[in-house]
Amino acid sequence: MILLTLGLLTLGLVLLSIPVAFALGLSSLVVMLIWPGPPLLLVAQKILNGMDSFPLLAVPFFLLAAALMNDGGITHRIISIFSGTLGRFRGSLGLVNVGTNIFLAGISGSSVADATATGSVLIPAMKREGYPPAFAASLTAVAAVIGPIIPPSIPLVIYGVVAKVSIIKLFVAGYLPGLLLGSCLLLYVALLARYRRFPTQPPCPWPELAGRLKRGFWSLMMPVFLVAGIFGGVFTVTELGAVLVVYALVLSVVVYRAVELRGLPSTLRRVALDSANVMIIVGMSSLFAYLIVVFQVNDVIATFATEVIDSKIGALLLMNVILLVAGMFLDSTPATIILVPIFMPLAQAFGIDPTHLGLIMVFNLMIGLVTPPVALNLYIAARIAGAPISRVLLELAPMFAMLIAILGLITFVPETVLWLPRQLGF
């Protein structure tokens, strides 16, 4: 009854356009007033405790690094390099779109940031080259899903903090699923380009390509530092975020001189607001999750599920369905904080590795970014393309099927997630 009340109240408030953070907080407060239990004094305490986590400092660092990349022209240089490399192939701009998102996934950690950065540059270019606007929008939206799967990843940081799982191990586990999705998208674009006769670009002369590589060399080195830091155990996740910020700042201000020091306060203000938005959602979600635990809702659900479900496959199917539905309505942060306490007892009962569960959760919730009614990536890309959402959804259908197929693979073949961490001794 408590879970039903919490769920219906939250969903009702979200449908009334109440911000998710306040919808979670208000529904939690109503439950605390109706059912005897934890005192109201704990409201502020649990919200603050939810935000008081050292690993969560990585979130504003990753957001700031992404903002400096966009403002400092780093994203443009990366796109220029991929365009020069892939321009000779049919459907080249589509390939550039996917390739750029794979690369940016290794830097920013935010799908929405990647969709905005690549979409604002590549969608208008694709339209000028004769690509259907709806296709350009749907491809950008899906390609940006790769962002939080390949590290660094804000959703994986949130999951690691809540589930008390090694964030570095989660980062390493994200590489194969992310690269698998990127490879499938590249193959899809290449095949579709032949069928639809998408245009090619003139081959980039070697001297010009060499110039682009020279101008963008230090931009290309950003993921190298990240990989070295993760695999070498040089940085913690939070320190890694700080290193990315310093690196992006030096490139933007000193090397490329695309950002002036007097413009930094504006960037910092924007990132501070974005970070505050994430952290208040974390705090309110922590209060919501606390009520689930204190009223033993998670134990009741786990007991019921183990009585009804008699196999690991059944448990994985149930969790996938719940996550896909949750992703349609909730941002990944509240969904993760709320569902982890419910899923962990179920995962332990059926021997599901917590790292494996983390990638399943993040992949599911990223699919929510292209699944209406929320579908933030989809609406951002459609707005940039000026395409009706109905046409974008038609173009999205084959790629959505691809996402579901890959989700099934990483769900039922755990080695696609766990093999790399095991090989590297994590």
C-alpha cells in the first residue's frame, strides 16, 4: 500500500509538470504524514545525507568538463577530424555523427550534453547535405545514448554510490557494451546509406587531414588520460573528473584561446545550476529510497518476487521490464536511487553480479532517453532538426529494436559486461 501510494503520488505530480525532485519530496512527505514511522525531523537529514558523498563530487566535475569542451571548441575539432577521416564513405555524416558520439562518450559522461553538442553541429550539416531531418534527429538521439555507457559516466557514478559497488569496476565494465552499441550503429548507417543512396563528401586531402589532426591532437588525447587513469589506478573517480576539468580548461583558455577568462563565470554559473539540479534530485530520491527501506517495501517485493519467479532469467526479465517503464517517466538519477534498494535483494537471491546489474540498469534507463513520453534526447534532437516527433519516431524504430537486442545480449550473456573487468583484475 505504501509503495502504491508513493508511486501513484509521484507519477501524478510528474504528469502535472511538477519537477521530479519536488514530486519525489512531496510524495515522501505525504507518506510520512499518513503512516506512523520516521519523524519529520529526518526529512532534512536524509536529503542532506543523500547528497553528502565524496564520489558524487565527480558529477559537477564531469558536467564542467563537458561545458568547457563545448565552449572551447574541442567538440568542433573532434567532429572535424572524424569528418576528414570518414568523409569519403557513403553516408559519411551519419558515420561522423556516431563516431563523434563514441569519442565524446569517453570524455563527458552525459548523454544529454552529447546530444546537444553533436546535434547543434551535425544535424544542420546533415540537413544541408540532403539527409532527412527526422533521420538526422533520431540518429543523434540514439548515438548520444552511448555517452553514459562508456566511461566516464554520471549514471554509473550514481549507481556505484547507491549500490556500494566499485565505480572504477563499473567504468571498465561499460566499455564493451558501449563499443558494441557504437559498432552496431555504424554498421546500420553504412547499410542504410547504400539503400537510401545517402551522399558522400569529397575526400579530404592528406595535407588538410594532417592539419586537422595537428589542430585537434590535444583534444584527441583527453580519453587517453582517462583510460590511463582508470586502468593504472592513478586517480579516483572524483580526481579523474577534476583532471578532465583542468585539462579542458587549459585547452580552451591557453591552447585554443576559444574561451576568455572573463567568460568563465558564465560557464561556472550554468554548470552550478545543472549540478544543483542533479544534486537536489539525488537528495529527494534518497529520502524516497529511505522510506522504501524503513517500511521494508524492498523486502516485501523481494520475497514476493522470489515466490513467483523461480529462475535467474525470470528475475532479469522482470527487472528489465520495470526499468524500461521507469525510464519512460523518470530521469536516470531518481530511478537508480529508488530502484537499487528494491533490486539488490532480488539480485542477491538469484546470484546476479552487482556490476552486471549496474550496466543493465544504466542501459535500460538510457533507452528511456529515446522513449516517449520523456525522451529528452529525442526532443532535443527533433527541436534542432525542426522535424515532427512522429517522423522522428518512425526513423527511430529500427534503432530502437537494435537497442533492445543489445540490452537482451548484455542481460543474458553476462560476459559481455564482466569479461573485461575480470581480465584486468577488477
